[in-house]
Amino acid sequence: MDSDTASSSENGFVDPAAQHGAAVYARAFLGAAAKAGSEEESLQELESLVRDVLMKFPALEKVLVSGAVPDEDRSALLDRVFGGRATPLLLNFLKILSRRDRLSLLRGIAIAAREAFDESRGFVRVELSTAEPLAEGSSEVVTSALRNMLQREPRIETTVNPDLIGGVVVKVGDTIYDASVAAQLRKAHGQLIERSIHEIQFRRDRFCHSAGD
């Protein structure tokens, strides 16, 4: 697999070339779907493919992204697995990716397509991490607050992270708004260390000055 076929590595590094490639194919997919009058439906189908097929059947994904498998074999496999199940638009798109050896970009394409689709309609994807599940009724309050802050309609994806201790971490694109207690504790700890260092330096300077007298 070359550097352009993986959107990220195991250490979380995002490959800019793969990210750009995914965005290009995402726009092409949305353009074809728009011409067919099925932009939202096709996007949901693409997301379902990633969520319900690739993520649940890693062995299938491994074959599809393998550079050792000839395109004819991959195309035949796509027909067997998705023929009669996927729409012609999606199946044709998958075959185009197969011919260009870019099926490994599918996950990134789905993400990029969703972001482009939402942005065109004034929506913004928000990742919300909390120490505990949101209490009943809190979702509406959070949504309203984010709507006012971002001046766009948020599409919120929530996760629970006990390591946060308390508070909330909001990620919008590459920007992270961290209001968690854990972050506050780390900041306070850092400030305490900094004050201690300054105090030690101050006492040392006074001692040296006194000794010199």
C-alpha cells in the first residue's frame, strides 16, 4: 500500500496526500449524486457501506484495498457483494475507485463527503466528549449553546471519556475547545510548578546576593 492509499497511520498522523485525494473523490461523488437528484440518500448509502460493511467485515476490506489483487478480481467481487444491494451510482463509484486503486480511501471519502454536504447546508460536525453521558434534556441545551457559539447548526457526535473527570471537550474541525476539569487541573498544576520555580530562583538570588555582601 503506497502513501496515497491510507488516510492515517497507526500513530494518528493524517497523510495530507490521502486526505486531499479523499476530498477530491468526495466532491466527485456528491456531484454525481446531485445530478441524479439523490445527494443525501447516496451519502447515507456511502456512510452505511463504511459503517455496516467495511467496519464489520475487515477481511473483505483487506481484500478490496490490497494492491496484490487485480482490478478484474476486485470488480467481480464488488459485483458479487454489492450487485442488487447497492445503487448503480454507488457500485459504479466503487468500480472507479477499484480501477484507480483507491478503494482504501473509502473511509476518508465518506467523512469528507459528509463534511462538504453539511457545510453546503450550513451544518457543522461537532465531536463532543464528556466524562459522563449527558443527562436527559441536556442535549438541547448543549445544541443551543453550540449553535450560538458557532453560528451554524451543529451535528453532534457524542462520546464518553471518563478520563476527563468532568466538564466537556468540543472538537470542531481541527479546533478543540477544552473545558474539562482534567484540563483545568493540568493547567493549574503547570502554573503551580512555574510559581515554585520562580520562588526557588528568587530565594537563590537573594541568598547569593546576601553571601556576596
